Amino acid sequence: MASLEQLTLADIVTTQVVTVTPDCAVETAVRRMVEQHVSCLLVLEGGRPVGILTERDVVRLAHEGIAPTTPLRGLMGAPVVTAAADLDFRAGHQLLLRHGIRHLVVVDAADDLVGIVSESDFRSHLGRDVFERLHKLDSVTEYRNILLEPETPLSVALAQMVASKLEYVIVAEQGRALGILTERDLPRLLATHLEPAALPLREVMSSPLLAISVGTSVGVAVERMAESRVRHMAVIGATGEIVGVVSQHRLLEQLGVLLLEESHAHLETRLEWLLDATGVGTWEYNHASEHMNCSGTLCAMLKGEPALGDFTNGLRQLLAGEQSETPYLTADFRLAGNLDRSENARWVSVRGQTTRHDDAGQALLSAGIAIDVSRTKRMQRDLEEERTRLRTLVSTIPDLIWLKDSEGVYLDCNPMFERFFGVREAEIIGKTDYDFVDRELADSFRAHDRKAMLSGGASVNEEWVTFSDDGHRALLETIKIPMRDNEGLLIGVLGIARDITANHQYQEQLAAQIAELRRWQDATLGREMRILELKREVNALLVEHGQTPRYGSAETRGEEQ
């Protein structure tokens, strides 16, 4: 047999469900219950469960004298309580107890009918060892019993069952049990007798009544009930008098309480282990006595009386200022005790709520958890300082810096970029280039964005732009770099633009000066060449007239050339 932890409703469900429609007559429905040996009928309409008829309903209908031809619509139990097939055994059993019912309609993920789980299904899948956890028979014995004489009419018994909400009456004579009338007997009586109300209990009771002694163990009692296929057993005293009744319903009810307590204890143990393992401390504050109760983990976290005093005083102030419309309190405390430097400061984060109030609404008890967040606080401080340094750097750098997402929407920018568009950062974030510049320039910006994203590396270009704040034009050298998240997914483009106008102007001036020098050089060389030619002509004339050449340097320069 599988353990409770492994069982689900799918493991214990009865899939052969007897169904009727809402228009089915009471007498027909009761007859079907008897013929099919079932404790309930499921009422379907349009293939969906809309109601249920149980043995308890039959008792009520018989007591009220409902005409046999009356349709079930309006008489059936509705709406039905449904549960998922994968619901675990314990949760399913608790659902029964919570609603005070004995049948669960089991459905699948599409809300289609799977079957029905009854109390008997739950009991049959529990071993004796489970029931042995109920150590005393006394805990599952019902002492609030109705003892009726054998000649009592059935109508009186039904009235007693309905009024007391008991599923049975004991037929007894002089304190000794003769038999029992249960909800299970009613469908059979209505199906076989036209007027059963006047019948004496002697004729309709189930007899003999299975009995056990007061000292019997719960496990033995359960085994005898299972062997005899009964739901009720009398508990007999030493002299044979009836003391009480053990019923299947009472067994499962008390077992449910035990299982719930075990679950709570198990959860508390796991929670305590989890809190210790994760370093989470717990606290409880009594408002009347002003007493603070701290867990061992919290005491270890506080490390001494000074910090404990800081924590207690801070929490008292927080609780004193708690507003009724604020169900949860939350705060971070800086503990002054045991501190020598601010970087060693310890912080405790507190979460909690008032768990108990008096009749006037005043807080009686508050409880919660405490977590050492010193490391987190230091990391937050370091991160904030780093952000401040980075922001200062970005804000003071003379370059234009901006960040766009992959669709060209601005996410961030620095003050120099604000000058370019002529508006503050808040007015830029969430907009695109098309909101600030003409379409041709915006198209150019987006083209370079896409180029950077597609290339996977830096894209560099130069472009003339006009600053909107003062109208001056500048030549920018722009570098665009694709930005990716920790998983390597593209998230946008980072842009950095440097004003290279002055450098450009210097280059232009230098080029002009070089050109001017070349003109002067060319002009000077041309004059010297003309003078040299004239000297050669003079020398030639002198030689022609029999004279000595005057310009010897002209001939030498000529040979050199």
C-alpha cells in the first residue's frame, strides 16, 4: 500500500459513477442507489456535474415527506465540491472535512468528470498503522448517541437524525443495543415500502449491531469494521451496556485532525530548519508586557546586549506607529551597538505583522522575521557610489554620450547631448531622432545605428550637425557600439561623439599654408631660372664679341644642372 505522501485522488477515485439528470424523480433515483449499491448519485446536465444526491439527502427527503415523483432539481445538494485528480491524499481529506461532506467529485484539467471519492475510499486506502496513531479508542468514540425503543416509528427516528445531524440511531432496550438504523438503510426502505414512516424500528433496523469493548485498540476496531463491511460499531462497557459508537465518519474526522497536526508540526520543523539554514531570525512581541522574544538565530545575529537593545527599541517604535490599515510592517534598522567604523555598520531588515488583537482592536501580539542585510547595504552603498562616480564622469566629459534601444528609442544621455537637441534629458528619454531632427538626418543616424548592430563592433563616421541650444555647427566624430545583456542578447546602441571642428579647421588652415608656401617656392624658383638664362645670354654675347664671359657662376650652375 502506497504511503500517504505518495497517494493522490487519482489513486483512490471510483471511476464507475452512477449519474442521473436533474429531472429524475426521487423514487427513480433512490431505486438506482439501491440497485447499484452506491452511497450517492451524481446529477449531470450537459455533461457537467450540477448536483449530488447522497444518503444523507435521502434521510432529509424522507423526513420532509417529499413526494416520490418530485424531480431532483431543487432537492439535490448543489453546487458540488470538485477536486483535481492530482490533489494529494491529505489535501483531499482536508477538503472533505472543511466542507463537512462525504463525497468529492474528481475532475481533470479540463473540468471533465473523472469519478467520485467517498469517505469509504479514503478509509480503504489507509493501513492499520495509520489508524494506530489514534492511540485511544476514546478519541474516536461518539458519546452523543440517540437510543430509541424497538417500537419507535421510523418517522420519529428520522426526525431525531435530522435534528441532531447524526447519521444513525441506536435501537436499544434497557440500555442494551439491539440494532442500528443508519443513513445507508434509508434508500432500501424507501425503495421497498410505500409508507415506511410508520414502520417500527424493530422491523427496519440492522441487527445484530457489531460491538467492541472499551479497551479495544483503534487499529483492531478499524480492521473489524473493514472485515464486516460496516461503518458503525457499538462500544460496550464491562456490563454489556452501550457506551458509545465508533463510526467511519468519526474515525476519519479525528484522523484528519491528527494528520493536520502532524502536517503542521512537520511544516514547523522544516520552517525552523529553513530559517536556521538561511540565517533568518524570528521575533515575537507582547504588547501588554512589552516583552520581546527572539529566536536563537536572531540573538546570534544581534551579537550582544547593545545591538539587542537597539533592535528592541526600534521595533517597539515601529509597532507603536503601526496603522490598522497597514497589515504588514517593514523597516531596516541600523544597529549602533558594537560599531567602530561606519563601513562595519550592521543592518537588520524586519518584516512582520500584528497577529492578535483584543476586542477593542488593540494589538496584543506581533510577530515576524529579521534578516541581516549588512552585506546588502554595503553593496548598495558601493554601487551607489560607483554610479555617482560614473554619472559625474559622464556628466562632465565634453563628449556627447547617449544610449538607444534596438528600435532607436533613447534610454539615456548626458548634459552635452542635451545641448545638441536643446532639451532636458527627461524630454529625450522615450523618444527617437525623428522627434528632434529632420527626417534626412534622422535616417542617417538610424542607418549608422543599424550598421553598428549588424557589424557587431564599433562603427565610426563623421557628420556635420547643428546644436539646437545656440545654433552653432560642429563636426562630430561618432562611434557607435552595440550593447548586449548578460546573455549576449542585443539591447541597443551606445553612442559617443566628439567635437572635432577645431581639429578640422586646423587641418584646413595647415593645408592652406602649405599651398601658399608651395606658390612662393614655385615663384622664387622661376625668377632665379630667368636670371640665370639672362646671364647665359650676356656671356654668349661677350664671347661672340671676343670678350671674356662676365658670369662664370651661370656656366657652373648650368653644368650642375
